[in-house]
Amino acid sequence: MKRPAVGLVLFAVVAVLMATTTAAPKKEKTKKKKPREFKATCPVLGEPAEQDAMILYQGKKLYFCCQSCPDIFASAAKVYTTAVHRQWYQTGQIVQVACPLKGHDLDPVLAVNVTVGGVKLKVCCPGCEQKLKSLKGDKRLAAVFGSLKKGFTLQSKCPVSGKPIDPTRFVTYQKQKVWFCCPKCRKAFLANPKKYLAKLPRPRATKKK
């Protein structure tokens, strides 16, 4: 009489083991990316900027360390051009696409990482690295961020997808370089440029001498 009971117990154990081994594996929880820490330098005083002390300047956000600095900035905005460009780079509103000293492409092998004004970026070669090292203070900062023409673009987003651009993917359209996030977006733009032109930053007007 005991054998059937033992058999039932063994059957139950086997059934439980089979259920646990055939059960669908639990999906691992994907870790959410932490929001990017806000870091910006006030263009007026050089102190850490606050997100609630912000104005729009030339179509881009500009942050200050206090509520008084925007008024000081407005009285002589051109004086702070270099500091403005540095902050735009800090906050991802402009993107490095070439060497800021020579305008050369950033070769993966030859390009050198440098830090200027507390900001990490690249130059095209060891020669440019040495040139930066020979400069001090404001002159060094101005050599990189004084002008955006050689090394940076005001376009930070792909006009087709809205994603961050890939500095190696671009076309020249009507004498203006346009960057994209991928080959598909480049192809879509070339098929119908007028559809996306409004999403591009307007090139700065140059004064005729």
C-alpha cells in the first residue's frame, strides 16, 4: 500500500523540477541611464552656472551663476564671446567636428586629447597640443573657443531624426555643411533637402568690410 504513495510523491517532485527548468527565464532589468549632470561655467564671473539663471542668446541657452550676471552680460555681450562658446560646448549645444586650431579632421590615430578651461576636447596632432601648452590663461582659451569656424558646428542634432550628430557624416548643401546621425538620414535629406532646412541653425551673418 505504501508503494503507490511513494510513486505519487516522486511524480510530484519530477513535475515540480520540470516546471522550474522549463519556465521562461526572467528578463534582467535594464539599468536606466542617469541624467547627464549639469555642468556649465558662467561666462561673466567664471563660477559654476545655475539652470534657473538662463537666457536665450543667438538662439541657444546661456546660463549664469546668479540673477545679476545676465544684465552685466547684456551690456557688453561681445566681450564674453570666448566664454559663451566654451559654455555652449560644455552643455552640448555645439559639437566639435575638427581641430579648433587648424580645422583639420580628427584622425582616430593622430588626434590628441587636451583639456582647455576645464573642458575636454581634441586637437588634430601633437604639434597643436604643444602649441596649446605654450599658451597661458585667456590666450589658450581664446585659441580654442574664440571662433567656432574651424573646429565646431552650431548644429548639434540631425535634421532628419533629431538625434545627436555624428561628426564624420555630413554633406555640403548650398555652401553649408549639414551633419547627420547615420547614412539613412543623409540619404533622406538629399532626397528632399527643403523638408529639413528649417531644422538647421541659421548661419551667422558676416559683416562686409
